[in-house]
Amino acid sequence: MTREQAEKYRRLALECRAMARTVSTDQARPDLTAMAEVWECLADQQDQSTDLSQKPPAPAAEQPPMQQQQQIPPDEDKKK
């Protein structure tokens, strides 16, 4: 999944660069070039991350057993 996503982002970056070469307004060129750079950055991030869908599930964290304190009732004989 991660690799497919990175390839998709790279295709989008190529499309932005192609549009930047053919667009007629001077303002759109830098915007499309900047957008292409963002897509490439996202593709690089996808390449560096791991595909979590292929990882085995993490083991459940084991919790220590609960300890209960027992309250000892006061000795009635000692009170008298």
C-alpha cells in the first residue's frame, strides 16, 4: 500500500510539472512547480515509512495482576 501511494504521488508530481511547462500564466508556473515538490515530498515520506498493513499485530500489553489490600478489623478485646 505504501509503495503504491508513493508511485501515485510521483505521477501527480509529473503531471504538475507537465502542466507548469504548458500553462500560459506566469503565476501558475511557480504554483504548479511548488505543488509538484509537495507531491514528491509526500512520495519520499511514503517510501520511508513502513506499510502497517503488512506488519503482524502488536502483542497485547500484559498488565500485572491487581493486588487487593485486606483491611484487618480492629481487635475488640484490645479496645477495652
